[in-house]
Amino acid sequence: MSDDRPQPDQIEGAPHPRDTARLISQDAAEQAFLEAVTSGRMHHGWMIAGPRGTGKATLAWRIARYLIANPPGAADDGLFGAPPPPTSLDIDPEHPVARRITAGSEPGLFKLTRPWDDRAKRLKADITVDEVRKLKSRFALSAADGGWRVVIVDAADEMNTSAANALLKLLEEPPARSTLLLVTHQPSALLPTIRSRCRMLQLRPLSPGDMTAALDQAGITVASEEAEALAALSAGSVGDAIRLSLNDGPKLYAAILSLLGTLPRLDRARALALAEAATARGAEDRVNTIFSLIDLALIRLARAGASGQMPHPAAAPQEAEVFARLAPDARRARAWAEIGQQIAERSRHGRAVNLDPAALILDTMIKLQKTASDLAA
């Protein structure tokens, strides 16, 4: 694959999970896997589940390195007895297996992701059955050296029905010394028969402190207050936090919240400034970020009004004050939820048919102004 092609299992602007040195704040999942290995209860199928961007793929690559570097029987009693059980999945980066995996030349590791469509010049929408068939043939050709053979499926949610059924056959009759690692954002969307043949490793969202460490590892330095805002806006997903950070997410959310704070007397100058942020060349990512943050602001607003509890941590200054004024009760919370759904649907349609993004943002703000005016009346 040429370097300029997008990687289906990598977030733009972040290191590939293969190259991520540490897995942050997921010790419980890592220890659960180590316990299964050291106790002799190693399973051939594992689902690594959790919200997007919480380190699932990083954990899969750590497991793959560890297993291939420690073939079955490597820890048997020797001259000086069995070594102490491992406490982490860490492997020396200079270990031959680690170096081969980094170079993409490890014969015991297979990666199953969405393939590249040469005709359309883009990634296909699904993992296809042809990719699973290639996987089966690679199993048949791989050297029988007694070591582990590991498959990383990222993401298993992206398999079409034929691919999922083909993978199920591998889980039902797994090749010797093989382990399949299924990265999944929505385990409930997978075939029940696939779920029943896999053990679950559940990852959790990151706290603001952990988010700072994860962003630093990705080469993104943020102040502590920005890390707190990113943790809130991304729901603890490092992947979403990276995307937001690269597109000034916290500043844009603060600008959106500031506009909500002017309702029902919309500050048109600020609304125009927000719309102009979407007019620069190459601003498609920023436009998507603006609309996703408007959706998120209305969701947080409606949720606060319905529950009577302000979001914690706050994603911007004065968030609680603005939400308490606009949605002081469940009735008004429902109204904001309804208009939020309408705006989300309209913005998706507008972007799909290439409406002017600046006009779409201004229209959105006018609709919010009318809702606030109606509720105030």
C-alpha cells in the first residue's frame, strides 16, 4: 500500500496503534488477558470492546507482540524453574518480533481491515469476504514453527454479512495455535454466534488526567483545562480528542456555547464569525467539527434540563449557567432535544448535497434563536 493512502485502522494525525508505546488507563483489560495466558485458559477468540478511541487497537497490537514473542511452552520449567508470571504485555522494542511487526514483516501476524478499492481510489465501505478468504489461505501457508499466529480484525463492526459468516467458521474451527482479536466499537452489532465464541475485554473512557497523558504520547501537547474540555467533548475517547484538538474543538465549542448564551437575542456578529470559520479552503474537517459540536451542545443541554444535573466536567466556561437558563425544566429540555434532532438531520442532508456550509451554520443559529424565543414566550 502506498504511503499516501489512508489507513483504515489509523486516526489521521496520530501514531498507528502498532507504533503506540503505552496503553493508558486500561490495566484491568490487560491484566485479564495476562491472567488467561498464565493460567492456561487462553481462548482462541477475543473481543476487545469499548468506545472509539479508547485504545482497543493499541491493546490488540500489544497482545499480538506478546504472544508471538512468547510461543507456547516458552515459559515451561527449565534448569532454574519457571520464571515469575509476567506483569505486563511490554516487549523490548528491539526484540526481533517487535522489529518485524514494526516493519510489517512478521509472518505470524495477519491484519484484517477494509481493503483499498483501486477503481474508486478509496477504502471500501466494508471488510469483504475476499479478505477473510485471503486470511484462510495465509493460515495454510504460514510456517509451522510452533509459535502463535495472531489475527487482528479492526474493526469487526465493518465486516459485511458474508465476511462475518466466513470469520465465524474460523472461530468455530480455529487453526492450531491461533488467536483472533476482534476490535469492536459495538459488540451488540456482531453476530450472536461470533460473540458467543469470544471472550470479552472491555475498555473504558479516559479521565481528563489520562487524556493528557494519551495526547502527549500522540505528540499533542495541551493545557490541563483543555485536556478536561477534550475529555468531556470526546466522552473519554482519545481518538475523538485528537480529531477535536487538531480542529480547535475546545475553542469552537466555547464559541458555540457563547452564542447559545446570547439567546434569544442572537449575537449575529458572533454567528457570522462562526460561519466564516467554515469558508476557508480545505475546511471540510472544521465544518464537520462545528456541526458535531452543535449537536453535542444540544444533547448536553437537553440532558442537563431533563436530569436537573449539569454535565461534569464542564466542556467550556459558563456551560452550567447557560444550560440552567435555557433548559430549567424537563419541558424545555424536550423542546431542545427535538430541535437538536431536526438540526442534526438537516445539517447531514445539507452537507451531503454540498449546500454552502456558512449559510447552513447561519440557518442553524436562526432556528436556535426561534426555539429560544418560543420557549421564552
